[in-house]
Amino acid sequence: MKKLYLDIDGVLLTNRNPRAADGAIELIDFILSRFDCFWLTTHCRENNSTNALRMLASYFPQSIIEKLKQIKSTQWNTLKTEAIDFNSDFCWLDDYVLEAEKKELERHKCLNNLLLVDLKNDNELMNLMQKLI
């Protein structure tokens, strides 16, 4: 099964005046049914998703939080790319990546595996699901 690495801020939650992004619940259902999902967010970087789930509980109903518990935690220190399994088929959903992370993706010839999310675009998460099909 293809792996999917998922950021929170700017993907599931809006950056300004945080709230659940339009289409976030649909995206969650979509990715959980089609991918082996991993957190790739500053809220979960020590192989423990407790903080991420606790924070998301302020924005999503408990039924969604239960689903989000299926997403595996990751371990990384400086660059999110430290947590990516480059020997696997994967995609990465994020709103912003560092230049060093882009270079690491380029070095592994998988920059196209990164899907940048811009929640300012209308229907961004719905359009993203179409790209993932």
C-alpha cells in the first residue's frame, strides 16, 4: 500500500484563525481508506501522536479523532524528510517545506511525490483528492 505523509497546519487546519479546513473530514476518510498514513508534522516528531491528537480534538468531533488514531507517528529531528521511507512508494501532503527538504526529495528523485497544499484555493482539499486518485 502506498504511504502518505500528512502535515496538520495548513492541510487539515487553516493557518490563520485555526479551524478545520473545508473538506478536511472528507480528506481524512479518503486517505485512511486508500493509504498507509503517517504524521509528518511538528505536532508529532518524537514517534508519539498524543499531542497531535489532543490538539486536533479542539477542531474535530471525537468520531474523527478516533479515525485519526489510525495514522502512525514518525520520528525526526531537523528535517521532516528524515521520517520518509524513500524506498517506498509515497506521497507527502504539506503546505510548506524547507529548501533543504526539497533538496533531499530531489536527491532521491521524488520531488514530484510532494503535493503542496494551499488552503486559500477554492476546493483545495477536494481537488487534492482528485490528484491522489
